[in-house]
Amino acid sequence: MASNDDRPELRALADLEAVIGAVTDEVAAWRRRALKAEAGRAQAGATPDLEAARDRISDLEDENVELHHRLRTARERVEQLLARLQFLEEQVGSEGPGR
């Protein structure tokens, strides 16, 4: 049986799984944060003052830009890993029996 060191497609697949796992964990963390914030707002019940709301909106917009950047970077990395995996699968296929 070949080890991961002998099978580059398995290394690429492991890299892809690691990236997807990290992205999944990050999305889950942001979901927990959003749910916590929604619950806190519901408990507070009071309308925040306008200036505080504007500051919060600005902070959230900045954070949203950063998250979009991080997501784009992660998506690019996943696409690179998929392309690498596809290339390796094609290489393994072309080296198959009878070649």
C-alpha cells in the first residue's frame, strides 16, 4: 500500500480537506457570533442610540469587507488545490496499465 508521500493526489486531497475544514470552522464561528449578537439584541430590547448604531454599522461593513477578502482567498486556494488534484489524477490516469 502506498503512503501519502508516494501519492501526490492523496496529499492534494488532504490539503483540500484541510482548507475546507478550516473554512467550515470559520463559517461556524461566525454563525455562532451572529446568533449570540441576535440573542443579545433581543434581550436588550432597547433601541440603541443613532450614533452607536452608525458606528456599529461602519464596523460591520469593515468586517464584511475583510471576510469577503478572506473568503475569496480561501476560494482561490480551494480552486488551486482542485486544479492540482485534477492534474495529478490526469497524470495517474495517463500512467495507467499499458502505458
